[in-house]
Amino acid sequence: MKILAIESSCDETAAAVVEDGRKILSNIIATQVEEHKLYGGVVPEIASRRHCESIVGVTDEALAAAGLALHEIDAVAVTYAPGLIGALLVGVNFAKGLAFAAGKPLIPVHHIKGHIAANYIAHPELEPPYICLAASGGHSQIMRVESYTRYSTVGRTLDDAAGEAFDKAARAMGFPYPGGVYIDKASKRGDSTKYRLPRPHTAEPYDFSFSGLKTNVINLVHNAAQKGEEIDIDSLAASFQYTVADILTSKFVAAASDLGYKTAALAGGVAANSGLRSLLEERCAERGITLYIPPIGLCGDNAAMIGSQAFFEYTEAKAVADLSLNAAASMPLTLE
Ligand code: KG4
Ligand code: ZN
């Protein structure tokens, strides 16, 4: 089954063709990041306009790169939630029109489920059940992946998502948007033990809280500036990255062990972080847990992951939308 997938939830306009949930036939991404960088973050109105401008070309390119005409695909999939509402609406309305015109089923996909599915493309042997840590700009969640379309939440962030904390701490350190990748690069030159940063306590053992840690970094930078003291930015980046990676890893590995999982996966934009990848790999190996991580190119937003999840939504959950499908800015991953 060949699915044409569209993704426009934030600042990448993306289209891909994926076969049977596991094989990428094409994967096209038009990023707007340089424009949003000017404003220090995503400007929703600009994002919507750029999606409108790019979506036809990106989709044509995805079909051409797959060597397929529209009538040769079996279904159209689209990210319908969560994300920036105006940005999502561009993809949803475009996908609706395309599915209607081509007479193909329309499959709605939850963005974070898509991030998780990036692992199915990269690791053909991965099958549920397993435990997953999804960490992106808007989400940080540990969940049981019970089947390809059923999940239950084990822990979640009580405030900022990990990616959001990376981006806000990075801004205080003087890095451009989106700062996660700049912290990652600077960390390689720094000493991660130089700055002692707080590890916020949470009442539930597998929940996260990053807002206090982020504020601590912002205050540290501002206080130093007021006193005219030098900050070793590389070491602050390394200390911050290690602290976030350690919090995520400790809680995730504890949850996996306590709940008896021997298979685990990492997903979302923050899965690209080198410190998190290596710490998780090390600690999962110590406990005999097999860890799956997508390649860096499939960690950030893309439509291939949406095309992968769509296959399972269609075949396992029979999820097909009609033309009343709407976008939603927020949408829980699980029903409880
Ligand atoms: O999944 P994603 O591309 O978009 C959302 O769905 O939010 O995640 C974007 C987030 C941003 O906060 C970005 O800074 C972060 O992922 N990110 C990273 C790295 N690459 C991307 N954070 C830390 N280290 C990285 N290498
Ligand atoms: Zn994302």
C-alpha cells in the first residue's frame, strides 16, 4: 500500500510517499527555519503563509521522486493534530482536496504517533509492545506502545517539553532558534561537570519538569551579565545537556525496568541530541534493554513518519476520515 503523506504542523512543509509503513519511496521537506530565526521562534502567521506557498510544489516533488502519479497512490495521509492550528489547517485542507479529487481514502495522523513511527521505517524488526520516550518541541512523554495504534501514558512533563527547555536555555546562552542543535554542538567543546544545575523533583516517579532547570540557566546567564562575570557557554551548554539527558534517561530506564520492558524506543526532535542518544544507549545496554533510535534525518518533523503511521492507522485501526476532518492544536495521545 502506497501512502502519500502531508505534514505541516509547525515550520516544515513536508510530503512523502511510504510503502506498507516501512519503506520510504520519497521524502521531501521544505523548511522555513531561516525566516523564523529572524524572530527568535516560529511566527504562526508566517508559518501558515509559507505552507500555503510550498505545499503544492513539495507534494508534486514527492510524487515525482517516488516515480508515481496521483492515481497510483492508495491513500492520502495528513497530520491533523497537535500543532499550530493555522499551519495544520493548510495541510488538512490540502490533503482533503487531494483525497477527494483522486477518490482515495484520507487517513488522519497524530503528529507524535508519527514521530514514534519513524522507528518502524528505520528498524524493520521493531514491533509493539515496547516502551517509548517521545521528546520534541511540544511533548515529553513516556508511553507504553501496546500496538501500532494503542498507547498508554506512563509519565509526562508537568510544564515545559524537553525541546522547549533546550530552545529557551539556548536563547539565554545567545544561540539562534531553534537552539537545541546549537547546545548539542557547543556541548562537545564544554565540561559537563562545570555548572551544577537542579534536577526538579516530581511527585510521580516517571513525570518530568524542566521549567525550573530552564529558569536556573536563564538566571545564571543574567546574573553573570549584571555582575560583569564571564560565562563559559560551552560548559554551560554541556552541563545543561547532560542534566536534561540524565533526567530523561534515568526516568525512562527506571520505567522500562520497573514495567518489565526489554524493548525501548526514542522519538521526536530531541532524539537527535547526541548526549541523550549516547546516555540512553549506555544505560539501556547495562540493563539488557534493546534500544531503537531513528537516524537523525528522521528525528525532526518529516512526512515519511506520517506515512508510516498512516499505514498502521489504516490497517489496524481502520482510521479513515471524511471531508469533515478538522485540525486540532492539542490532542492527547491516549484516551485516559
Ligand atoms: O519534533 P520536532 O522537530 O518538532 C516538534 O514536534 O516540536 O522537535 C523540535 C525540537 C526543538 O525544540 C529542537 O530544538 C529540538 O527538537 N532539537 C534538539 C536537537 N535537534 C532538534 N534538541 C537537542 N539537541 C538536538 N540535537
Ligand atoms: Zn515534531
